[in-house]
Amino acid sequence: MRRIFVAMTSLVCTSLPFVMPVAARAAADGASTHLVVPSRTVLEQVEGKEALDWVRAQNSRSMERLQSDKRYQKFHDDVLAVEQAPGRLPLPDQAGGRLWNFWQDAAHPKGLWRVTSEESFAQTTPDWKTAIDLDALAREEKRDWVFQGADCLEPDARRCLVVLSLSGEDAASYREFDTTTNSFVSGGFDLPRSKQRVAWLDQDSLLVARDWGAGSMTRSGYPFSVRLLKRGQPLSEAKEIYRGAEGDMIVEPQVLHDETGHQIALIQRNLDFFRSEYRVYDPATGALRQIALPQKIGYLGFYAGKLVLRLDEDWTAGGHFKRGSIIAVDPSAPGKTPTLVFTPKDTETTTDIGVTSKGVIAVVYTDVQPSLRLYTPTGKDGSWHEAYFILPRMSSATLQSSSPSASNAYLRVEGYIRPPELVRFDAAKMVAHRVKSTPALFDAKGLRTEQFWAKSSDGVNIPYFVTHRRDWKMNDRNPVLFTAYGGFDLSYLPTYYADIGKTWLERGGVYVVGNIRGGGEYGPAWHEAGMKSGRQHAYDDFAAIGRDLAERHIANKDHLGIRGRSNGGLLMGVEFTQHPELWKAVIIGVPLLDMENFETMAAGASWAAEYGHMAIPAERSFLQKISPLQNLKKDVAYPVPFIFTSTKDDRVGPVHARLFAARLAELGKDFYYYEDTEGGHAGTVNAQEIAHERALEAVYLSQTLMDQDVQAAH
């Protein structure tokens, strides 16, 4: 089974925002900033009329102030142009010996799912064949479909399960699609909307985890019952093959293939966000057998009959293996000592790992600078050979696609001012060459990226990237947009954000990205240092970078803005409440902000392994200490924040943002609030929505961080 995923760049830290302080506007307009605030009960009704009336009122109030700025339209048009630029990389996914791509442009805002041959893809203008026109499908079915990817049956990918959601929700429908006729299969597999996970077992059988009715979903809102569904069966007749527990995060099926075509079916029971158990499912007998694996695994693949995994914890099994290592385990030989593939140095970590027909490839970072490695077994002793390939500094490399049935893999290489390139790596010949490149989407002439380090509160050095004009002056007045993530073992790496380039860097802004603890920039230990009550390290790291920017005379408080979304939105909320004196602008996107109640909000229970449990006294004390919502105070002078969320976000949900804005209103504090009625946790799902939201941010940042110097000059 080959899974084709849609690249959702808007899920990663995106663009820049700007807003005139509400207080100044209110004074100018003669309007009061005091708002009538609905109760918590009302705001928790996500689609409730009273709640949505309040949302529309907040949107209108913010839009009136931001869209009236004469710069809004240009920001909007600039962002829309780069989001729909025809020269963007067509990111490929390999399946059935062909390359698949999901593409959105001005003519197809919902997008085209299309396919071409590898030979054609290498040409300047590939011969794309459209499989699904999402705009036409949405019109025909009168549904706001958002393409979420496809699961294709190996080896030929003649049949795929196309994943469609309404307005970008996590809940989705799976519909069987015939790639030879480019049509949905009449009477084929059709799984209605649910938070679900599906894997092909064979042409006529699926392993399905979904909402089967009462008693089948975890407290996190995900399935814990996996069932075998045969072609032609109604869902009610699917046979349960494994049942987890309500306290699990999720139970889901996986079907992996190695380079010889050998298949292994697994049931993955996620005890929490980071700990899992694995069982091998035998379709012939229906038997399940648990494999002795560590519970914390960062990657799982299949090569030469061995499970290839990255350890996220130290593990002893016939020998000691350090966390962060890549090892190979024989699932058919319980008790056999695993073989070591790669052990990281203290300054190294792996991010993307994949399997080709000629070996295992991994992107390895050393002090957040990338390289590519290829690992191949060398003989009967179980050892592996490493080939090392240098990649450009101040860049990132993303393994866009690899397949155990192909020797080629595709990598996307980019930097803050380096337009993305698509590199085809041939693992058989051990050569790489560029096959596609994006033309510059903003003017980076005169810009450079540097890596600096700040010392955190406990003495640990924290790296961060700064992109700026070469002729900048260390005069405290450089307008800075500073972002970080710091959670869930995710690395925040150099990325070409064309919207930031157009609305910020071209206009003299400085862009800063912090690699704070809680992320994955230095492997599992870096992540674990920022988990639960250790999370204060991440918040201190972020503040330390802010102070370092001031100490270097890059920007003082009046020129320093910060931005984050999702877990990064929580980071912004904490920095807003813990260090309001450090920032002038704060953008809080699709955030968690009520950390005393997050476990009962949307999918919040699934993140307790990262944040902690209110039921555990020590963890409760820390959550109460840092929860942004409960730590807002009337007698504190806060910067005016820009808060954005989405009504259709069924992962974090819009309630955190609503409650935070409502509390600010109760305290008589000014804020900007924008809630998109579509978009899921991404916040936005098409170029028009992205352009609108980014333009609002750009106005906010311009008014807050730049206009003061323009006014002073006059």
C-alpha cells in the first residue's frame, strides 16, 4: 500500500502579519474597545448561532480596521500571486511506477490530482493527465471537498482510496478510485466521514479503524477498533481483528512492503502520542503476534524483510542502542539481536527517513545543517555501509517521495532565501541531480541568512536563524518577525516562505526562526527536555533569543513581533503572558490556550503525553502556572495581539482562541480576532483564503512594527 499525501505548507509557520493597535484605532474612531462577551458555554458551541454571531462581529471589527489599510490589497495580491505561481514545484509522489501530484492554481483553486511518467516529469513541461478535478467534483456533488491524499494499492496503483474532507476537517471520507478509468468505482469501497485510518490488505480487503458506533472511539476522539472489511460488505459486517482501549490515543493499521514485494500487516496501538505497541497480523489465519519493539519509535519502514526504525528512547535487546539511532529488526525472528544502521553524534539528528529498492536513505542534520545518507546492508554480518552526500548550508532537505519499488527518491531542498529545488537521488548509481527548480518568487538580492546562538536561562546554547539585508544597521530599529515551534519532536528548518518574502523581507523586515527545546533539532533528548514541566525550557529559550536580539541591537521591544500557530500558538500565548514587556506584536494562530482544560477540548486528550495531565498534581501545578487563558491579568500592559483560528478546526478547535479573546475583552484589553469559517487546523485551504489571512497579518505587522519609524521620519 502506497500512501500519497498532500503537502500542506500552510501547516508550517507561515507568513507575516500587521495591525494598527486597536487602542489607537478605537480612539481615532471614537469607538469603545469594550465588547459584550458571551459565556464560555455559548462559545463552546462551535456552530451555535450566538457563538457565530459573536465571531462574525469580531471578524467584522478586525476586518474594518485592517482591510481599510491601503496596503491590504497589494499584500493580498502579492500573496495570491506567489501561492498560484505557475513556476512552483510540482511535488511528486511515487506510486505504481508513475509520479502523482496535487496542484492548485488560479484556474483550479480546489486543485487537480494528476499523474505523469518519470520520463515526462523530467521534461520542462511534463505531460500531466488529470485523474480528479476537485473543483468539478465539488460543483457536481455540491460539497466543499478538500483533497487530503490517496492510499494506493501496490504494486501497480490501479486502485486508490481517495481521501476527501469537508472544508479541511481531519474527519474524512475514503472512496475507491480506478486510476485506469479515472473514475470512482461503482459499488466499490466507500467509507463515510469519520476520523479514520485505512490500509489495503489486498484488492478485495481493507483494514479499517474508524467510528463504528458507541464504544469504538478513544477519549482523544480517534478509533481504537480495527476491523477487516471485505469487498461488498456493509460496514456493519466488518470483522473486528483488534480492539484497544478508550484510554489509548488511537489504534490504526499499517501495511508495508519491502523492495522484493514482501508484505507485512501491522496493527499499531498508540498508547499515547509517543508510545506504541505493534502486532503482526496474519491474514491467512487471523492471528495477531506482538513484536518486541521499543515503545517510542520515530520512524518505521520495511527493507530486506527487516523493520527499519528510528529509536526515540534507549533500547537494550541483545545489545544497547542509543536513542536517535536507526536499527533493523527481523520481525520473523523474535529474540534475534537487531542490527545497527546509524548512531547519531550529540550534535546530530535524523529527520526524514525512507526506503528505496537499493537501501535506506536519511536526512541527517548536524547543528541544524543538512546532509543526505544512504545505508545498504554489506553482508551476512548484518553491518550497513554509509554513503555521505553534502547538502547546501542554511537550507533544509525534505524527503518528498521514496518507494521500496524504485531506486530513485525525490528531495526538496530550500532555504529562507533559496528557492526550492527538486533533486532526484538515484540510490543505485549513488548520484543526484536537480530535476526542477522554482524561480525566485520574491527579490532576495541583498539578503543573507546567518545562524546565531543565544544562552538560555540554564546556560544551554540555543541556535537560531536570522534572515536580513546585508546592509542592515545594528541600531535597535530593525522590524523583526520571530517564530518558533518547540514541540512534538518537530524540527523548524529553513523554508522558502514566498509570502514572507513578499510582505516582509522585500520591505526591510528581518525574519528570525528559533530552534528551541521541545523540537527535534537535536533528536529525542532535545524534545524530551521541553516536555511536560520541562516545557518551561522551551519558553525560556524563546525569551532568551528575544533578549539576544535586543543585546545585539538588532531590534528593541518596539520593533519585535512574534508569531506561532498550533503548539506554536500556545508558545505565543505563554510569551504574551510571561513576557509582555519583550514584544510589540504577537500573532497567535489556531492555538491551544486553555491548558487547564485542554484534555477535554477537541482532540486535546491525545497531547497529554506532551503537555501533562491535570490529574497528576505536579503536572497540574505546571499547567496552571503557564496556561495563557487563566494567567491573563487586568493590571498588566499587554501588546495588542492578532488571534486567528478556524471554525472547522476539529483538531485543536476554535474554542481556545474564542475564550482567550473573550477574556481579553472582559479585561478591557485590545485585540484583533479572525476566525475563518473553513480550513480545518490548517486555518486556510486554498490560495484565496491564504492570501486574505496573510494580508491581514501583514497589515497588522506593518502598522505595529514599521509605521512608527515612518511617522518619526516625517
